[in-house]
Amino acid sequence: MASNANNTSAQPSLVHGHVQYVKGAVEETVGSMLNAPAWTESGKNDKALGEAEMRAADQSTQATRDASNASRENKSLLEKEGQAEGLAGRAAFCPGMQKHGEEKVAASHQNTL
């Protein structure tokens, strides 16, 4: 069942958020298979906490990603990287990865002076 090992760092973490989400998905699945409502609810809670942390981490790093994408010299490579990240996001059902991939593709088409 769920532990109270939440991320205690000051900054939200994409990695910790993903781990929390996966942990919750596993707990929810096990709870459903074993007909254990406490496990199912704990899993749902862990998934929600993981999603919230991923969203917070994404927002806190947006300006850095935008600046990094804009300063990249090899726009062709940035576009390919974005396409790959978007494809991986769709395959993994991860809207955050999809969004980051789309941002990279869009940045690759912007003119830099």
C-alpha cells in the first residue's frame, strides 16, 4: 500500500512525479485485481499527486526550456528531437512529453536573428 514518502525537496521534480504516478498506477491495478479498495484508492491518490508534481515541475522549467529551444543553432536537429519526443509521448500516453516535443518543433521553425 502507499507510503508517505512524498517529495520533500523545495522544487517539484518531473522524475519524482513520474515515479509517484507509476507507483500509483501499479497500486491501483493491484487493488483492482485483488478487490482491495484501500489499495485502489491509495493508487488513485498517488497518481493524482504525481500528476500535480509533474505539472508544477513543468511550469517551473518552462522559461528555461523556451530559452534553450530558442538558442539552439541546429534547428533541424531540434525539430527531429521534438518529433521523437512527441512520438514517445504519444506512445507512453504522456501529455507532457507530447507538449515538449511540439514546443521543440515549433521553436525549430522560428527565425533567429
